[in-house]
Amino acid sequence: MSEPLPPSPIELHGQAKSALRDALIWISIAAAFFLVWQLASALLLILAGFVFAAGLQGGERLLGRVWKVRRMIRLVVVVLVFIVALVGFVYFAGTQLTQEFAQLRSTLAQQGERLSRLAEEYGVSSKVAEGDPFDAIKAQLGGSLGRIASFIGGAAGALGSLVLIITFGIFVAVDPRLYERGVEWLTPQDKRASLRDTVEAMGAMLRRWVAGRVVLMVFEGMLIFIGLSLVGAPLALLLGLVAGLFAFIPNLGAIASGALIIAIGFSAGTTTGLWSIGVYLVVQVADNFINPLIEKRAVDLAPAVVLAAQLLFGVLFGILGVTLADPIVALVKVALQRRNAEMQGK
């Protein structure tokens, strides 16, 4: 009878085996973080789709309070209203900006003629050496075309992302339970009830957050429109709509809309520009009082935590990161609260 073989030299025992298991766990965690980092843009677009779906569901539930019909009919109405509003805004903004650009071009041409006549009166020739302007234009044309092409490419990418978010959100809003069941199927059976409660709590939080942002958008857009109309600024309605849309983006949206309001205000004169600055500052002061109340009621997050998350996600992921920083932090908070409640229940 042959003797038993000795232990394999590559077999791990005791502390070595435990250390290898711990190392594999940490390596798996690091790999998961690296994968999330590489897929951050796609994951943010997916999260934006969920946020849009939550907004559609919130609108459908709100409509259901006054219109007792099938859920799918209400959802179709909400989607159609959103699409009509989006197309109407794009058409209205394009028309208004085209008219304003034509007026601005005419004003600049008149001012150029006045400067030319004034220069000739003082004996300064308003004509430059022949060929110089065209040479300068040709020298800059290549770079300008490159920047235009880059801008068009960026705009096309943004439009494609918007279409993806809307499409994804509609699919989720039509049958959210389908996707919830898929996630539950990948979860151990003893954890499915807890997961279902957590997902429902997250969905309710997202609906409250979207509702709060919509209220803030309407509030800021109405104030901007009324204020600019009172001071006689051009494009008051368009600027109100733009400011309302930009209000969905925390902090950066207010800066972008403010720059646009001030620029267009000064195009109508120094006095109108100064009044436009005043309107913008008044609206921002009012917004600083209203926004914390809405955010606290919607997601109940500490302002410093929200601001830190916006800065962090803005540096890492750009505008989309700033926009989704609040719901990301709120989702993490809901998950931790549900986990804590589950642990205490045990």
C-alpha cells in the first residue's frame, strides 16, 4: 500500500489563506471602484434617466389626483406635454434669438458707420490698407472653422445624451416594476423584501427632489420674467424661460443665466443693463431663502454636505455631476438609513 502524499507546497493554510482571502476582497473592491470610474459618464446618464423617470411618475401621480383614468393614459399625457413644451421652447428661443441677432447686427452696422464718419471728420482715415482685413480674416478662418466644428460636435453629443436620457426615462416610467423585479431576482431571497422597501424609498425621494426643483424653476423663471419686463429689458420672456431651465442645475445654472441676462440687458443700453443686474441680484437673494426650504422638505440634506458634493462631482464629472450631486447624496442617505433601520430591527 502506497504512502499518502505530503501536503502540496502551493496549498495555503491558516493565516496565509486568510490573508489571501482578505487581499482578494480588497482587490475586488478596488477593481469595482476602477470600473465605476471608467464607466462614470454612462452611469451618470443612466441615473439621469432614472431622475427623468421619477419626474414623469411624479407628474402622472399628480395628474391622477384630479383625473381618474388608467395610469398609462396619464403617463402618455405627461410625456406629450413635456415633448410639446420642449419643442415649443426650442422653436420660440430660435425665433427670438434670430430676431434679436438681426437687430443687433443692424445696430452694430449703424454704429460702425457713425464711427467711420467721425474719424473722417477728425482727419483720420477710416480705410485700412487694401487686403489687410481679408488677410486677417483668412488667417483666422481655419481656427474659427475648427472651433465651430468642435462646438457642433459637442452640441450633437449633448443632444444625443438628452435623447438617450428621455428615452431611458420613458421606458422606466412605463413599467418600473419590471426593472425592480430584475434587480430583486439578482438578490438573495432573504434580502428581497428589504431591497424592495429601499427601492421604493429611493423612488419616493427622487420624486420629491424633482418636484422641488420644478417648483424652484417656476419660481425663478417667473421672477426673472416679471423683473426684466418691468425694467424694459429685451427678450424678457425668453430669459425667464432660460433662467427657469438653468435653475435645475445648482449654482452653475444661476451663474450661466445671470451672465446671459446681464449681456442682453447691456445690449439695450447701460441703464437697462444696470437694472438687469439689480433684477438678477434680487432674484438670487430670494432664491437663497426659498431654495433651502424646498431642499429640506424634499430630501432633508445638510447644505454644507450638498455644496461639498456639488464641488466634488463637478470637478470629477462636469456639469452632469453638479446636476446629479443632490440626488446621488440623497440616494446614499436613503440607503444608509434603511440599512441602519434594518440593523436596529435585528
